[in-house]
Amino acid sequence: MKLRTIGFFSLLVGSSFIIINCSGNKNPTTPPQSAPANTPTATVTLTTSNTPQFTATRTNTLTPTSTPSNTSTFVFTFTSTQTPTNSSTLTPSPTVTSSPSSTNTLVNTATPTNTPTNTVTDTPTNTPTSTVTDTATNTPTNTITDTPTNTATNTPTVTPIPGSTWTARTLPSSQYWTSVTYGNGVFVAVAYGCAVAATSPDGITWTAQTLPSSQSWGSVTYGNGIFVAISQGSTVAATSPDGITWTTRTLPSSQNWYSVTYGNGVFVAVTNDGSSVAATSPDGITWTAQTLPGSQAWTSVTYGNGIFVAISQSSTVAASSTDGINWTAQTLPGSQSWFSVTYGNGEFVAVALYSTVAASSTDGINWTARTLPSSQAWLSVTYGDGEFVAVAPNSSVAATSPDGVTWTARTLPSSQTWLSVTYGDGEFVAVARSSAVAATSP
């Protein structure tokens, strides 16, 4: 920045100061001795084409070392129409050295004819127009289209209800397969009127086995580490640890031994010849005769909840026992051809021939009638995997129930004389008479 002096005035122009001495002398040494004839008009107008960056206020104060005869004070005020970013105040204090011979005090009381205008006028050559016009040539459409390159099919895995879907399997030969059971990791089936048995680890692949003799094998069960089979119209029974190797055993008397079960450390067998004869064995080898509450055609016996339960055909008579030795007569809901009984999920369930009637009981004593999906010769019922399953002969009809109360019709692979159904290792297995056909579910 340059400072230029002319008289007693200092002017800031742009980035320069100009100092103006009113008398026209650059370096006065003697102040004026009398009042000026004319009052000077000190008007400075600064016009800038750019917006000023600051406002400067100058106060010119002369302080002589001796009393000057004339004292003038000039105040310049520069005012910008815009708010400056920086403000500074310049207050120079020049010193005038003079040695007057006498002291005169002059007071300038002259009133100038023109009032000086110490105004800085900032007139921009171009007035900015603060107008923003946003004109979109295209109106955007905020639509997001998500097009996957690969479409995933979220197909839930549906687990079928046990016993609801069935698959045909093939037994080793066409026989009168009367009974099937599961134990020790093996399914075992026996046939009537021959020495044929069959085993399978999964209910799918079957292998022929040989029983000790040709008998009317009517029922087989598993318990205490062995399989036990009984025959009708004889004293013959058979035991096997694996379903492969069989040994003949002897029942207490020649009876129409029709059903055998295991529970509470005891095997129990009942007869279907209108007698009151039963038999018990701790091991399937040694048997002892027992007496049921009445002479009936006892068709089926099972164990559950600490109780043995036996049912009879063509009556309302049932029987219960805690040990298989001491029996008590019980009453079923109606006189039906009760043919099969099982236990599961806290319920005993019985089914009958040529009827829609079933029955359920929590204790084997108090029974309630239930309704099956259709009138069939329901020959066998079992329990497994949360479902009761019943099958009927001369049809493809089966039925399932989660509680023994509400039943749903199911369809077996083909119309067969389905005589027996069991459960083991996650599968239901059914066998039929005079056929090589078996079925599994699921």
C-alpha cells in the first residue's frame, strides 16, 4: 500500500493513500497566522467497481509541539453498502515542529458554504442476480426395479404326517403274512400255514427266514431282547434274538393263540377260541397259564402306562391287569367285533371289524367311543411318531389319528388284505395276506 501526502489530506483510493495539504505545501513548517479567506471544501468521492473488502475510518489529528495558530480536524468516513469482512481504523499522529515567535490561537469558525461529503459510494458496475433456476429437462422417475439375475424358489420342505403317504414294498414271497413287529433294529414278519418268516433292517429290503416248523403263526412281538412268535391251534411258540435264528418253545396248552405282547418284564399271550386261557412268560421260553375274566374270543392284547389291556370279539368285554396274572373285567363302549388294541401318547385305542366305531381310554378301564373315517374291517392298529395308524383288509384304506379321537382317511399303495401294521425306526410297515406286497410310510 502506498501513502501519498498532499497538504493535510490523506486519501485512500483502492489500495493507496493520498495525503493532501490544504495550503498546497508538501511539508509545512509554519501554521497559518490568520483565518483562511475561504473555507475549503474537502469532499472525496471514491467509486470502485468492485465490492469493497473493508471499511476504513481515518481521523487526521495534528498535534503540534507548540500551540498552532490554526487547528483543523478532518474526519473521513468511508462507508460501504455491504458488510465488510475486515474493519481497520487508521489513526496517524503526525507531529509538526514549529517555533513561532508568539503564540496565537486561531479558532476556525467559518462555516463552509458547502458541507463536505466524506462518503465512499460503492456502486458495483454489475448487480449480481442471486437467482438460481433449476430447470430439469427430464423429470426423474424414482422407480427402482430389482430384477434378480437368478430367481430363487423358496419351496418349503413339507414333512408328511406319519402314516399319510405309503410306498409299496416287496416281501420275499407271496405268503399269508399275518403279523409284523419291530425290535433290535429289525422288522420281523411271520406267515400263517408255513415255516416262513422275513426280516428287514428298514422295511424296504426283506430277507426270507425260516421258523422252527410249519405252523399257523398268528402273532409276533419283541421284548427283553428277543422276538417271540405264537401259533394258532397248537402249543408251539418260537423265540429268536435277531429274527433269523429261531428256537421252538412250548405254550401251556393247545389253544388258538391269537395275540402276544410284552410289558413290565412279562410276555402275555391270549387266545381266540372262546376260553379264558392266557399265558405269561418272563423270557418267552418258560410259559405259565393264566385266567382271563371270562370265556371270550380274545383277539388282541397290548401294554401301556403300567397296564395290560385285552379286548374280545363280539362283546363289550375287555380286561386289564398290572402284571398279566391278575385280571379285571372292563367294559368297552359297545358290542363290536373288537379286533386290535394298542397304546400310545397316553391313550389305549381299540378298533373293530365292519364298523366305524373305535374306542379310546387313558387307563384301560374307562372307554369312550370314537368314529373312524369309514366302515371297514379294521384288523390292526398301532402307534408311532405321534400318530395312531389303522389298516383294513380287502381295500386300500388306512386311517391316522394324533390322539385316537379324530381320524383321517389315508390310502395304501394297493387294495390288499392288509392284516397287520407296526412301527419302528421312523417307519410304519404293513403286511398283507396271500401276497408279497408290503407297504411303508413315510
